[in-house]
Amino acid sequence: MDLSSAECEDFFRNTAVPEHFAETSSDISQFVTKHNEVGRKIVLVTSGGTTVPLESRTVRYIDNFSVGTRGSVSAEEFLKRGYAVIFLHRLRSLEPFSRHLGNVIDMFTITPDGQVSVKSEYTCVVASCVTQYESVKKNGTLLRVTFTSVHEYLHLLRVCSQCLQVMGSKVMLYLAAAVSDFHIPASQMPEHKIQSSDGDLTLTLQLVPKMLKPLVKNWLPQAFIVSFKLETDSHLLIEKSRKALLAYKHQLVVANLLDKRKTEVVLVTMTTEQPIVLLPDEQAAGKEIEEKIVCELTKYHSEFCENSV
């Protein structure tokens, strides 16, 4: 076992599994079995940001700004293209279909006879969401799995990967979650709420072990794996994406700059760079760049599956 794998195993031994872990693992296994039996491809979409708890009985935590837009939009697009989707997302972050509804209470009114009715200006969006969701629900092609902390996320990522091994090349991982780089090990966390009366607070955070290497090498060696690279310096973007591909041996990086992430990305492989741009007229029409990203990724995945036979 190499050093990175040993660090990962040590991480899992020393962090508690999420609540209802056995039940969740069973749900994932059954979902994978069902869709594998009918030959349907599955994508694991990770979405939203992870927290870093500061106490065992968590009151305070470190968070990030991700609300899960990219993951939730992409999950919808994969569903439209016939994939079954395991949506591993931050609790109370954006979700497929319901993300369109905003502040739901504003969409309803009470009619003179006391009935609840959707306001006319929201009828089309509600009807569209419900229609799409009912189709997905009927086919059982969406499984939601939630996390809050980075510890929960990584335990769930591993069990999802273990369940998906049986799929071989028919599985794609779309790792859009914003995963914390640092954490406080459980053994170093205070049990109770940190008291402000104790004065200034100094924190020492440790690096979270990089899970992408064991994921690619051991957990899902036959899968098509897509990671994301977010930078603020355009000069570093492609270089760092290629370094990630070299280090972890996965298939593709979606590279994007912070201030342009909603309108421009680059799909980076070891040999190609494919820019994807959302044009102004497309933006005005309400189109989202994830539609273009997912459209291209499904082509890459199909070719990957054909070459894996």
C-alpha cells in the first residue's frame, strides 16, 4: 500500500461514518443493481460544499460558498440523456428540478373558495418541473444521498464507488462538489462548544488526504472519471489541470476560472483542450452552460465505453 492509500485508510478508521450509513449503503447498492440489470449507464454527481466541524457536537464549522448550482443543473442534464443519477449532495443545497422553484411560498395563492392555486406567472415553470420529476420518479432514475461535513462526504463517496464497481466502464463520476482541503481530526476536536469566554481561538488544520488517487486506482479503476479545477489565474488553469491528470490518471478535467465559471469552461484531457462557451444570446434565452458540458461528456463517455470493450 502506498503512502496516499495508507493515509486514506487511516482517515476512514479515525472518522465516524454518517448517520444511517448502513441503510444508505443498502439503498445505493439496490439502485446500482436495478440499473445495471437493464444496461443503463449511471453517473455519480457530487454537488455542493463540505463543512469542516470545529467541535464533535458541532455548533461551529468552516464552510464555503458553493450552493450546488453546477451539480444540480448537470444532474438534470444527465437524466435527460438517459443516465441513472446518484446525486451525492450537501444537505439543503440546490437539487434537480426543485432548484427552479426558488421561494416556493411566493408561487401560491388562495382562491376565493379557499383552494391553494399556483399563480399564473409561475404555472409554466411549476408544470415543467413536476412533469420532468414525475418521469424521473416513475423510472426510478434518481437517488439522492446527502452529506454535510467533509468526513461524511468522503465516507459516502467511497461506499458509492464500491457499489458502482460492478458497472465497469458504464459508470461516470462527475466530481463537482467543493471538497474541503483541510480538516480537524476527530481525535483533536473538542467535544463541546468552543467558549468565546476562553479568548482568542487558534486553529490547526490538517490536510484532508487526496482521495482521487485511490478512487481511480482501487475503488473504480474502470470508470470514466471527471474532476474539476477552479482557479483565479488563467495562466495556471490548463497547466494545473494537466498536472492533476498526470498525478491521478483519470480521464478528464473540467477547468474553469472563478469569474467566468458560468459562461466558459475547458474540457481538458491529456491530449486535448476543448473550450465550451455560453454565448450572450444563449444566456439571454435562459440556457445554462452545464447543458453543453454534459452533452460533450456523454460523447466522451460513449467513446470510452466502446474502447473498453
